[in-house]
Amino acid sequence: MFRSRSWFGGPWGGRPKNRLSLEHLKYLYSILEKNTTVSESNRGLLVESLRCIAEILIWGDQHDSLVFDFFLEKNMLSYFLHIMRQKSGGSSFVCVQLLQTLNILFENIRNETSLYYLLSNNHVNSIMVHKFDFSDEDVMGYYILFLKTLSLKLNTHTIHFFYNEHTNDFPLYTEAIKFFNHPESMVRIAVRTISLNVYKVQNPSMLRFIRDKTAAPYFSNLVWFIGKHILELDTCVRTDIDHQSNQKLSNLVAEHLDHLHYLSDILLLEIKDLNAVLTEHLLHKLFVPLYIFSLTPAPPPPSLAVVTQNLAAVLNRNVDIDIQEMHNPRVSSIVALFLLSLVFLVVSHAPLVHALAWVILNGDHSVFKEGAAEILNSYVEHREVVVPGFGEPNESLEQALDTVTGQSSSSSYALSEDSGVESSSPATTELDSQADAVEAEQIKLRNITDEEKQLLQKSSSSTKADFAEMAKPFLDTVLHALDCTENDYLALLSLCLIYAMSHNRGIKNEWFEQVLAKSTRGAFSYKTALIEHLLNIITQSSQPSSRIRLITVEIALELLVTFTRPSSDDSRCITAAQQDLLFSARNQSMVVLRNFYRSEDIFLDLFEDEYNEMRKAQLNVEFLCMDSTILLPPTGTPLTGINFTRRLPCGEVEKARRAIRVYFLLRRTCQKFLNEKESLLPLTNVVNLVQVENVLDLNNSDLIACTVVAKDSSKQRRFLVIDALQLILVEPDAKLLGWGVAKFVGFLQDVEVQGDKDDSRCLHITVHRGGVTHNRTPLLSAKFLFDDHIRCMAAKQRLTKGRSKARQKKMYQIAQLIEIPGQMDSPVYAVGGTMVASSSGGSGNSSGSSSRSSHHRPMFSTANRVPGFAAVLRGSNSAGVSRTQMAPNRSIEGSEEIPLEDFQHSRNNSPHSRGNPSPASRSHTPIRVLHYDQLSAHSGSPREASLGGTNALLSQLNGLAREVPPTQSSEETSFIGSDGNEATGGSEGRRRGAIETV
């Protein structure tokens, strides 16, 4: 809106050198005196002078009070007014700079005395009421910005400079609200800000002026403007079936949300009289005649209604047909439900939301004649009966302000003809335009047969009679919208409306429950009918071919929990039959999910992805209703960019995702009804996992030394530890012998290993982030360089088989979770340091999988540790530290695996250890420690790289090698040995091609 302008100056002879000084201001004043008339030749000089004056005044506000004294003494604001009022060439160009100067000046002044000086003499109000050329967008932009800056200065002291109580003149407010419907959104936003800043000032006389003089015309025109915007939104929804105008629809929804939040902000100020006016206008001029009326069945065409009335006259029958009602504007039922949901989600003003909820839950067709004054009387003083009607005001806001300002009215806050709303005006104009059509229909009646007359009479009265038989037609419409036989298009918005009403702060829950508990014409209440509809949605969503979106299922389950919350005796208000329906739906979703239990490569990732997404994504219906795509028919293509939970699945992968999520949602709800805590999910217990920077006890653990070469060619010496579920890169601890610090941790199931064709000692290892829907940027992608090809092959084999086993274990957990036949008697798998025990067959009752619990116990006790065991350091005292299983992986069958031999194996083979195995202990200390160079020399020979040489690896781990007298290169010290052969690392414990192992 603001175009940059190139300001240029004129001759500046005799200008003071100090730009920020009183002398410079005097010099600028002399320029204004000499150039009182604006022309093309001097407009640049005047523009630069005005800009410099603002700078000097801001400087003087903080440094020199004489500056403002001179400014007021010379009455320089009068020169500003004189320049504005000129019609000569270039005046618009100077007006922009003048408005910009005033805006900068008022925005930066901090001294209250200086502010009072500027606001005195009423010059600022004269500038506000000046008729600028608002066709220039720069003039419009700076003018509304100037008013907004002034509104920010309003308080109980400065209000008297803007509002004149004696003359009922308040130009800052009255001039601003005239632009409430400006085409530029920035201007409309500024008008809302100005009006709110005005309302916040608690000045009784000013608020009385707003209530008596401006509230009715302003709110009536505002409501009409919002209504026109809604009709435009409805047109966009009706025409955009193929999701081709998503951006336009999104902008319309965002604009309507801005309107609602603005209305809510006014109501939250709790100005009693102002809220009364706004509440009645919203209720009787927008919500009831447009929103609620759109929930009624569509009337017959006007021509048919005219024929029916003439038939009734001919047959002497009394047919109640309201022609005016047929011409009332309406929106589609989907838009009406959406708009009502937004009202209850945004607005919490008790009189308004309570009255609107009363109309929806307890009202009938008579509300269009009598309004909702009856329910409003319980909140405010007696209100007159107002006939609801949505129509254009008789005059614009600008005309209304000009005519109303000079009149006094103490009761104008009550809706009347003076409010500018004429509910019957559109209908009368429509009736006049239909006169010819009526006459034509009367001519047709002369040639109609008796059979046709009876048919017309029956068809015209059927819709009216059916509607009259409904005890609560609007509530019945909302409940009927929950039918998901074809799809959940209407059901989603109906659920949003029910959710919004039940969670609105302005509606008392007790009253809401009482209204729903009233009996219908049948044997059960509306609350029971609502629960039945919710259970129908849940049951249908668990079917294989369901066309119900995930967000609909989630809201339905949340409402089911809400409406069946425990009573005082801790028992839920749900019958056994209803609870059986819920558990049957859970079991059915389990059956559907079994059909996708095929490929572990993608199913496991999907399963864990959906569980994590469900835990992270909390239900937020207000955020959901900000999405304009829910107004359009459900689509199944991801090309629209719609969130997966808000559209239908596309392809087998998304169908599997939906089946998994439905099962999770139903399982969680069933657990709430059974008061059970989740014990089987997530598949991986985070408590038992090693985290980065954990200090680990690496005594008796299998380690493979390697060099990690990153993408940027940086190298790090690490030791590879392979757990049952994790890949861990360890750096030796500089303080504790035999301990290390985890520098990287990744899941084995997400590891990808590839060999290097050019180097047999090298592996390319990638650790992905997990899942199939997330950013596939890996956690780690590097080249691992091992000391020899044997270690490289061993590492590749362990990683490959470890990945396979980790995924198999989790797939077995899933199989038990969804009770796949044939998996219930499988052997017990160890997962993450715990045992997952299988049950003796599937459970036959509805709560079978929920009530089963897994048996957890440590795989290895601390009294009988084996190689592959590592402990996480939990505190400074290492004696009482807890232990964590670190992937022994020793049961790999066959001769394919390159064995990492250890001393536990030799100890178990000795006759002394068979009967009473010696527990691993850190009390065995090394006799001597070899130098790193000596270790490197030893590792060069496969024969000398004995598995008993644990001391050499520990010297690598701790970096604490010290010089010792040289010994035989083939002798290494064992930390585990209990006899002479093991302690000296004799030939019995050696094997050609063995790998270093701690």
C-alpha cells in the first residue's frame, strides 16, 4: 500500500549546521512562512521541511523543551492544516508527507506534556475530519495509520482531547469506523484495532455516546458486511467441488475468523450496554435468520408455493405457507454447521452462546417469529421481542453517523427501525418482483385437473408438516447429519458443533446435560440418541471399506468419553450393550489390521510411526476448523496437500496407516473405559535404552575398534557396540578404567550397511531416522574403517543379523498385540532388556488384548554376567550401579558368523567353572598395561591378536597407557582369567583369526 516516494529538496542557503537544534527549527519555520501555497516547484522543499520538523520535535521531546515551546508559540500545526486544505497541484503529494510526519511524531513522543501540547487547540481533530483524497492508496494508508497511532495514546486523561462531551463529537472513532468494510484488509484490521482501543477506555460519558449514537448503526452494518462475506464463502464452497479454489476459500475462512475474534474481543471487554446491543444484532440479524435458518429443510420453489396458495384459495383450504421465508437467504447445511462451530469455538460470552445453544437444542420453528428474547431475559433486563431477519441496512454507516450524531436517543441500544436493519425489506422487494410470476401461475390454474390439484396440495404441505412434527427440529438436523452411510462429509462438521457446544466456557455443563437428557418421542433421550450415533460412526469406521476419515473417528471417540464420563459413584453412564459395541469395533479393527501384517520392512515402520504421531497430535477442534478443506467433499488424493487425517486413504500404504491408527484410537478408548494403563506400547521401552552421553561399563563387552569418517572427511576413533536394539559408538572415559561414554546411539532396525568394493576393511553405514513418512535425512551416514577385513566382516554380519533380529522381535510383539492366530504360543523374545511372554491363546472376550499384560524380568542377573553385558552409569558410586543388557547376540547359528571368542567361553569349558561359574568382577586389575604402539604391533598379526588380550583394548579405551618394560609380544593379560593358563593368555585360549574382545 505504501509506495516509496523520492523526496527532493531545494536551495538550502543559510541553513544551520546543527541539524537537530532550535535554530534549525526556526529556519524551517521561515521556509513554511515563505511557501504557504503548494506548487510543483516548491513541493519537494515543503516535503523535506516537514520531515525535518518531525525529527527536531522528537529530539526536542527528550533533550530541549524550548523546541516545543517554539512549535506551539508559532502555532505550526495551523500551517499543516493550511497546506492540507489546498487544492493546488502537488497537495496530495505533500499530504502524504504531512500524515507521515504526524504519525512519526505521535508514535515517538514520550513526554506527556509534549503530547498534551500537540493535542491542544483541536488541530489534530481538524486534521482527522479533513476530506482527504482517499482514492490515493498512500493517503489512505497513512491516514488510517495516523488514526491507529492516536488510538494507542488513548487513556482516561487524553480522551478529553478527542471526545467533546458538550458537542457529542468524537472524530477519532466515528471517522475510523467508516472504513470498516474497506476493500484493503490492512485498513479493516486497523479499524478494528482503533475501535477496541476506544472501547478499552473506561469513560462513562464516552461509552454512553458510543452506545446511544453509534452502536446500533455500526453493529447493524458490520453484521450485514459479515453476512455478505458468508454468502460469498458459501458460493465458493458450492462451486469448488474439485478443490480447485483452495486458496480463495482459505482466505475467506481466515477473514471470517478475524471477524469472529474481533466480535469476541468486544464482548470480552464486558461493557454491559455495548454487549447487549452487539448480542441482539448478532443473534437476531445473523445467527438465527442465516445460520439456524439454513438448518431447516429447503422450501419448495417460490412458483410452486404460489400455485399451492392459489389452490388453497380455490378449494377453500387453509395452507400455511410463508412466501417471505422462501426468499430468505440461506447457506448450505455444511456451511451452516461450520459457522455455528466457529461461533462456539471462538465466542464465550455467556448470554450469546447460551441463547444460541438454547435455540439449537431446544428451539423450534417459532424462533423465526419470536426470536430468542425469552432466554436473553435471564441475563439482561427485559428485552423487547425482536423478529429475526437478515437484510441490508436502510442506509450506510456514514449516512447513519451523519444523521444520528445530532439526535439524542437514550434507548437506541434496543433494536428498532432506527438500528438500520429492516428484516422484511428483501422479502418485499422479492414479492414485488414476483408479481408477474404469480399472475402467470393463476392463469395456469384454470386448466389444471382435480388429480393434479390434490397432488400439488399434498406435496406442498408434506415438507411443512414433517418439519412441524419435529419436537426439536434443529437438534434433529444436527443428529441426522451424523449419518455416515455414504461418507462423513456432514458428520465431521456436526461433530465439531457438538464438541464446541459441550466445551464452551459460556455454557453450563449441567444445563447442557439436562437439555440432552430430555426424552424424545421414543423411549430414550437425546443423549442416548447421540451416544447411539457416535457408536454407529465408531462401528462403521472399523470396517475394511469405511469412508470415514480419521479425524471424524477421533472426535467421535472423544465425545463418547465426554458424554459417558463417570458419575459420582465412579461408574460410566453407558449400558452393557453400548460398551459391547465399542469393544466389538475394537476387535473388528484388529481383524482389519491383521490383513496388513505382511511385510515387516514397511509395516513395522508404519506401526511405530502412527503410534508416535497419535501421541504427539492432541485433538484441537478449533485448529481443525481453521482448515477450509473440511468444507469441501472428502477427497482421497494426497495431491491436494490435505493432512492425512482429514482425507481418505490413497493406496495400500495409506490404508494400512489408517487401519493402524483406528486400532490405536479404539484401543486407547477401551482402556479408558476399563481404567487400564498402557503396558505393551510403545514397542520399545525408552527407559531401558542407552542415551547419548550415558557412561557405560564396558568390562566384559564385545567391542570392535573403528575409525568413523564423516562426509566432511573428519575422522573420529570410536568403538562399536551392538545391542539387541541399538547401535552405539563409544568413546573411552578418561577418568574411569573400563568405562566409556556413548557418543552416538541409533536403532539397529534403521541401520543400512553396504560394503566397499575398493577396500575390504571399510563399511558404509547409514542410520535412518526411522519411519516412512518423516524426513529421510539420516541420523548418521559415514564410512567405518576397521583395522582389518576380518573385523569388518564381523561388524557387517553382526549389524545385518542384529537388524533382522530386532525387527523380528518387534514384529512378534505386534503379532501378540493384535492377537494373530498362531503367534500366541511362539517362544519368548527378549526385547530391550525385558522378556515378552506369550499368552496361552487369544482372548475370547472383548477386552482380551487390553487386560493381558507382559512379563518383564532382567535377561541376565548382575551375579552371573557374560560378555556383551554393559551397564549405564547412574551415579557417582559405581559399586551400586544398575545394569542394562547390551546385546550378546551369541546364538547365531551355523558357521557363517565370524565368532568373537571371549573368555566366558573358555571359562565355561574349564572343569572348575562348570559347576560354579565365576561371576564377572571388576576386582581383577591388569598386571601390566601395554603401550598403544605395542598394541598396534600386536594387532597386525592375526595370530597375535588373541581374544584373551583384553588389556590392550582397555588401554585404547582409557587412553591411560603408560611406559612399562618391554615383554614378549605374544603375551597379554586377561581381566577375567582365574587360573594360570587364562591369566597368561596361553595357547589354549588362542585361535588363528580371532578378534580383539573385551
